[in-house]
Amino acid sequence: MDGKSVRTARIALGGVATVPWRAKEAEALLAGKPLDEAAATHAADAAFAGAKPHEHNAYKVPLGKATLIRALLAAQAMEL
């Protein structure tokens, strides 16, 4: 963080797919911008945009988004 703006972000998602992956599009959306709930939601949407859930694990997409939003906002709060 640089004040209220995100200097850089690294987002790695694990436990929601067969292999962990970096959400580089979400990272790019956050860089240089203030971090609030709307920005965190936009980043979470980008992070899970390519998700292809199966019949019995579709719950992981909204759960993953909510977890990422909560993690981003918690990280931002630690920096203030």
C-alpha cells in the first residue's frame, strides 16, 4: 500500500482448482488505485472470470470471490 492506494498486489488462488494460479488481471486492476469494497469486488470478479466450475463444485466461485474480497480488505486495514 502507498497510503490508501495499492502500490502492488500479488494474488494467488489455491484450493479452488486442481492447481494454484496467479490472478494477474486482478492484480493489475488494483495497482495504483484506492482499495475499497468496490475495487476488491471488481478484482475478485476478474480473478474468477475464467472459472469453469463442475456440477458439484460451482459453490467455489462465489465462495472464492467472497474470500478474496475479505482478504483484500483485511490486508488494506492492516496497512492503515
